[in-house]
Amino acid sequence: MRISFYLYVRYGRHMRVFVTGGTGAVGSHAVPALIRAGHSVTALARYPEKAATLRGQGATPVRVSLFDRAALAREFAGHDAVVNLATALPSMAQFLRAKAWRANDRIRTEGSATVVDAALDAGVGCMLQESVSMVYPDRGAEWIDETVPPDPFPIARGNLAAEASANRFTEAGGVGVVLRFGWFYGPGATHSEQLLALARRHIGTAIGPPDSYTPTIHMADAGEAVVHALDVNAGTVNIVDDDPLTTRDFADALEAAAGTRAWLRVPGRAALLFGDRLTSLTRSLRVSNARFRDATGWAPRYPSAREGWAATATALRR
């Protein structure tokens, strides 16, 4: 199984790729990127308008439940890789409510396990699983690579369950790859429009201590990274900017893109009062992408949020 998969990659032959979450934030960039790279893409779509979007991109939409193992296995049959990007992240307004995370937790735990079982049943050779780099422990200004063990704090448990499913795929003989993305921003990430709108009203966003680092990744760079991830060994890779910014520098970059200066930055250090509910955004995580860059030759178009926010503001104005 593994040898057959690498023959596809080594000789540049086109692959058949099934994407779950193909119309979501990352998927809406990953699907076109996969097609541009010459791959045939099938993607899950629950609604007619989403299916129409996928067809317009050149993908084949299918409607199937993420929790139906037998149905998924039938759809996965004949595909070389499955890319699991399915999520149900709560909006910014609901982020602090524990109940708002239930749907996403179910997708990450039960859904990801079902996807792996179905992929094994169908004889798929490679499985990519979306996760986040915010699962790492706070390391201050130290660089963090994939050898640092994750911290199983409450909000991280769903992602770690999904990662465990991908690792189980590898243990069963496939190539399971965990993609630990940074905090998404850019066109396609709804909160990006909201943060820019606030910045234009002179309200800045700074979550946590000003000198803490936040790993980020522009949506376009995340989509391209999915294509390159088809060419890595089993294991975990960080997909983040080259230059993670501190909370202070990130806020500066956002305001520069909006063309304003904040009169107020919220919530600042007060975010620490929310404890585990904001742990993923208040700890200092200076995450390195060196392993992924060295393995694939991928490089982000936007090295940091400075360039990424400027491009995002321009794109949204258009």
C-alpha cells in the first residue's frame, strides 16, 4: 500500500483525492490547490449550493455522512488519499461557550475515527488529518518543533483524538499525516473580516500578554500546504508562518493593514481570566515549520502576519 502511494508522488502521477470539509475555511483553498496541481478531487458537500461551488472549482461533490462508515468506504474506494479537513468551529461570539464546541468535538473524535476506519476498509494509501499547533505547551520565546509533546488541556482533546486516529491509520499500514496548522486568517476565515472591521473602528485585538507568540497561517498558504503534505512521511508536521509574531506585533500588523491605529486593544491580559477557555490563544507558542519546509520544499507566500494581513485587507477591499 505504502509503496504504491509513493510511486504516485515520486513520478508526479495524478492522484485521486477525497476531501472532507472541502467547502470549509481550509478546504475552500485546498480543493482548488489540489486541482491546480493536477489531482482529481472528490469532496463532501451537504447542501446543493456547496455542491455547486465544488463543481465550479472542478471537483466532484458527493453527499454522505461523516459518521457513516460503510457509506464513506464506498465513496473512498478507488481514491489514493483522503484529506480530513472537517470541522464545526464556533463563531467568535460563541467561542467561550463550552456547549458551542460539542459539534466540533464530535467531528474530531467520532467523525475522524470513522473516516480512518472507512479509509482502511477502502484500501486508501494516505490520510491527512487537520489539527492545530495550539496543542503545544507554553514555551515562552523558545522555538517549538514536532518533538515537543502536546498538552492535553480541555479544548485540545478533540484535536488530539483526531491525531490519534491518524496515527492509528499509520499503525494499520497506511501513511497517516497530522497537519498542525497555525491560527487561520485571511480570505475565507470569517473572523478575519470581523477583526479588520473592528480595527477600522480603532478597536484592536490583542489576546494575552503582549510578548507571547501566536502561530498563524494565511488561508492561501494552508491550502497549498495540503498539496505538499501528500509528499511527506507518516507523522506530524507544523504548518505555520516562517515568522510567528508576538501578540503586540500581531496587533500592530492588523492595524497597519486596516490603515488605523487602535484607541483600545482588547481583551489583552484580561484574556487570562478566562482560563482553559482561551488557553489555546493566550499561551506563548513560537512554533517552527522547518520540518515541513525541509521535507517538501513548501514555503509560505506570506512569511508572517505582517505581509498576510496587508494582502488580506487588499483582497477584502476588492
